[in-house]
Amino acid sequence: MLCRQQTTTCQRDTSTMATFDAAGMSEQIQAEMQVKQFRDFLVQYNKLSENCFNACVWDFTSRSVRANEENCTQNCVEKYTKVTQRISERFQELQMLSNENAASAAQKLGKLPTT
């Protein structure tokens, strides 16, 4: 009944609540994305650690890391990082080409205005 008497106030409160709900939902989505990104990072880190350890650590008779094992590990990490970066760059290039092709096809069909 309060809303019927004060419709403008009620409408403002409702729109404020909707805005608050949308903001809260957006924050929740961002938090979920951050957790997913962190999980993806951990998966990549674990793959890197396992691959380089298996490839480079041979001697378990000593507690210290030998120089050749250390060099191998350093080279492995550098190579893995460079390859991962290059794959990411190439994926972005292909994604951009795909988007451009889709936009071009849509323009030909008359769905998008030419710029």
C-alpha cells in the first residue's frame, strides 16, 4: 500500500534494487572469472613443473640440484613460456581473422551497415 501512495518513490526504490542486483551479479561473475583464471594458471603451472621435472631431473642420489639439471630446467621453462606465448598470439590472430570474415559475410548479406 505504501507503493500505491508514493508511486515515484516506490519506482525509484525498485530501480535502485534492480541496479544493485545487477551490480552484485556482475561482481559475482567477475569473482567467478577470477577463480577460473587462477585455476587455469595453476593447471598450466603444474603441467610446466611436471614436464620440466620429468625431462630435466635425473639424479636422485644427491640433495642438491646439479648444474646440468638446473640449466635444462631453465631452458625448459623458457621454451615452454615462449611456446605458450606464441600459441596465444596465434590464437588471437586467428580469432581476429575469423571476426573480420564474419563481419564481411554479414555485410554481404546486408545485415550490417558498411562503415
